[in-house]
Amino acid sequence: MQPPGLDRAIGPGRATAMVVGTIIGASIFVQPSEITGQVPTTPGIYAVWGVAGILTLFGALVCAELASAYPRSGGVYVYLREAFSPAVGFLWGWAMFWTMHSGIIAAIAVVCARYVGFFVELGPLGQRGVAVAVIVVLSAVNYAGVRQGSALQTAITLGKVAAVVAIIVLGFAFGGAAHASVVALTGPPAPADAFPGGALGRGGLAGGAFSAGDFGLALVAGLFAFGGWHMVTYNAEETIAPEVTIPRALVAGTLIVTACYILLNAVYLYVLPMDLVASSDRVAADAADAVFGRGGGAMMSALVVLSTFGALSGIVLAGPRVYYAMARDGLVFRWLGETHPVRRTPHRAIVLQCVWSSVLVATGTYRALFTRVIYTEWIFFGLMAVGLVLLRRRSGYRFAYGVWGYPVVPIVFAASAFAIVANQVATAPLESATGLGMVLVGLPVYLLWSRSGTAAPHEGMG
């Protein structure tokens, strides 16, 4: 009997919610401090978030065209396989499972558990237990069915976007008086030498000077806050009319997130003096405390729990579809490519992801893996954009949604992605080499696997 296929249950609303919900995690509630410290002027801060949003949109547009050309489970894995070779696609999936995707799941689950600790006393062991429990619960929901998983994702996304809108409205309504109170309590802005590192230490808030290198570092931090925009493409075979739905979801979701991020930063700067924004390690909570009193911190902690839980829901949902696609191509064990006879989900891939992510949480090894390898994601993003240009030159390539501004958009995005990698290598060469080596270990694995005769022949267009 023919095994059941995946369940097409993700419509336009749920796909857009997946883009928004996956991107908005915890970073926007803490990352603005790092950006403000590097680029301590209001125009500079807005420029960083605006450029980060534009580059993310460029990447989303590249993904949108490729998704319309290859509406299959696996997303980026499929695009790299078709544009280059199965080996390049395999390296993406290899890095995803062992480090990038599983590491993201582990890291966000730990952040969620830490903020749960604001309400319940948790030691280090308790935090790890809560983080693992979050991963298991969300994996179980997605095991039950894509309808349940995408419905949960949509509900949480609506809740957190509503909370973000409330923060923006209330912040602008009451932030002026709060700003005056904070300045009265803290005194005038700190002198430049109060900040020993970054642009504040060299130009400070008074001069507002920063270099191109400072802007580049701030931009990397901003792009990190936009991470996850591509994951909706992994679920193409569970999306209704994916050739149209995924491109629209990518564009709409990216624009919604960019607007939320810029307005949230405007609220932070409206409520708090810039030096406090730069020095705070919980800027959203500090802004909420200034507006609402000491209860603001509890409110923001609850929002971070909701936000991280929602981001995890989408990330847990997306990842197994890549391993499922690789198994169908014979690049990993075939049993990972089976769907549940009733649930119609890639249940074995979901369980495997759950187990490995939980191991990373329990051992704490996700920190080293994640920080060393996350930058390599941008190597693949750059290759994906280059691959689009190559595919356009092939006679058999067909797409339903063309990227705006071709070929400028994919070329600019590819150049930016490779610049991010170059900046990381220049900043931390040893750590970068270690991370790249961890990814390249997958190449001999692929060669051994393909020579075993297990891999299916490549049916791409090149």
C-alpha cells in the first residue's frame, strides 16, 4: 500500500504567522542594547534595523522565487541541491541537525526556561529540565499533526504581536513622563568613557561617532534578531498552493516584523535615555519598569516566555521536514522519510530532532556548537542567492513568482551574506575555523554514503 503523504493544512494566514512567529523570539527584547552600544545615534540605530530588515526582505524574495520553482519539503536544502549538487544540500542538512537548527532549538528553550524562572524558583538543573520539557511538549504537538502544530503557532503569534502592539501604543502614550522620571533619577547621560568598549567608548553619546566596522557589527546583531525567516519553506508540501502562499507569506511576514522591530526600538529610545538603552541587558524589561513600575519586568518576562515558546513552535515544526526530504533522496536513513499512517507527519524525524536537541540542553554543549557554527548559515544563504542566478540561466527552470529587482536583489544579498562571514572570520578566526570544520566533516560522510549506493540519483536540472 502506498504510504500516506504529508497533510496540506497550512494556508496563507498560518504561513504568514509562521514567518512572523519564528522570527520574533527573545532577541528584540535584548539585542537593541548591543546595537545601540555600537551605533549610538538615533539615525544610526534606525539605519541598522532598516538595513537588516531590507536584507532580510532580499533573502525572503530569493526564497520566494525558489519556493515557487520547487514547492517541495526541505526548502533551502532543495534549493542548494538543485542549484549545485546533492553534496551541498547534504552539508546544509548535516549542519542543521548537528549544530545550527538543533542548537537554535536548545538555545531558545533555555532562554524560555530562564524567564520562567522569573516566576518560579529554578536552579541550573531545574532550568534544563524546563527547557527539555518545552522541547518535548512542542515536539509532541507537532507529532500529533501539522494542523495542530500550525494552529498553535498561529495562536501564539497573534498573542505576541498583540502584546508588541500594546507595548508600542502604551510606550508612546506614557513614555514621555517615564523618560523624564528616569533622567531625574539617573542624572544626565553618562560620559563617553563610561563605556569601555564599542563605539560608545570611542565617541560616546555626546559625539555619536561610529565607524563602518561598528555599523557592520551592529548589522550582524540586527540580522541575528531577524533569524528564521526562511523556515516556512521547509513545509512546502504541507502548504496549500505553496507556489503562491509561501512567497506572499515571506514578504508579508518580513515586512510585519521589520515594522514591529523599528517601532519597538523607537519606544525604547522614547522611554529610556540612550546610554541606558546601550548598557541594559534587558532593555525591554527596563523600559516596561519605567512606564508601568516594578510590575513591568514581570509583564516583559511573561511576554518573553510567550515569544520564545512561539518561536520554538515554528522551529520545531520546520526542521524535521528537511531530514524527511533528505531521507527520501537517500542521503540519510530511509526510515526518517516515513510519515505516520494516521497523523501524516514525519514522526520519526520529529522524535530524532527532539532527542538530539534535548541532549544539547542537558549537556550544555549547545553553547559552543551554536556560537561556532551559526555564522556558517550565511555561507549557505549566500550560495542560495548565487544558485538563483545560476538557475535562471538554465533552460528548464520555471518559477511562478519572480524576485523583484532581479538580478540586483540576489547579488546584493549574496555579497552581504559573504561579507557577514568574512567579518566573523576576521573577528574570531580560530573559532570560525573550528565551526567551518565541524560543517565540512559532513563532506566525507556524504562521500561514503553516496558510494554505498544508498543515495538516490540526482534528478535536478543541472
